[in-house]
Amino acid sequence: MNHRSSAVLAVLLCIAAPAALAQQSTLRPLDPATANLVNPASRAPAIEPSPRESVQQLQGQLGPQRQAPAPLPATAVLPAGSRLSTALERYVRDRGWALRWNIEEDYVLDVNLPIPTSELIDGVTWVVHAYQSQGGMLGVVPRFARGNNVVVIEKMDVRESY
């Protein structure tokens, strides 16, 4: 095929292709009676739902939701202005235990510290972890001697196996 015949072929394809596509097309003209987009004035005005209605619609689509558990009421509060060792000693003593504070550092409570559990072991452990999450009492572990009801706050010995 020479250059001239390929040019003629290209021109013929350009002319014939749109006609062939038009015959194969299944598209139909838009019926203005059924289409609201043709005449926007015929559409009802859009009213946006309120935020509350939007949330209710979404919740209905998502199905039943589990409610977040209610926070546990504080069963004890370590009072602001006291030293942590003193407040914790009072907390364990009120529950029939004794406290041995075997670390050098102590902390002054700036605000009331509510303890969210009624179990002594869980409460003391929670207080230590709360301080550790803020960078205090690092390397400290509470130990619980259940036989004689003694709580010992001491440095963790890494040589011990847990």
C-alpha cells in the first residue's frame, strides 16, 4: 500500500465511521416530559434535611448501634493538695490494707484523682498506670501481699521473672 492509498483509506474511515456508529447506537432522545433536568423550574425545590434528620437517616441505614458504656462512678477520690503516698495510704487503709511506699519520689496531687473501680488491687494498679502514662513512676510496680493485706510500691527488679 502506497502513501496515497493509505491517505484515501483514512479519509474514507473518517467519513464512514460516524455513520456506522450512529446506526449501532441505542441512545434515544431525552423525553422532556419524564426528565426533570430539561426544565429545572419544573422540579420541586430541594429542601436539605436538618443535621438531626441527617444523623437519624444515617443511623437507620447503619442499623442498631451499640451505646458506649457509661463511665464507672468513682468509688474513691484521692484529694488534691495531698501527697500521692499519703492519699494512697489512706485509700488502702480504708479498705483494711496497709501501704509500704518503698520509692524515693512522691507526687503532690494538683487535682482530685477519682479511682474508677471498687477493687483495691485494680484501683492501686490504675493509679500507678495513670502516673506512668504521664511519665511518672517509671520502673515502679505495685505488689500485693494478700496473706497479710499489704500493698508495696517499689522499683521493679528486672532480675525477677514475671
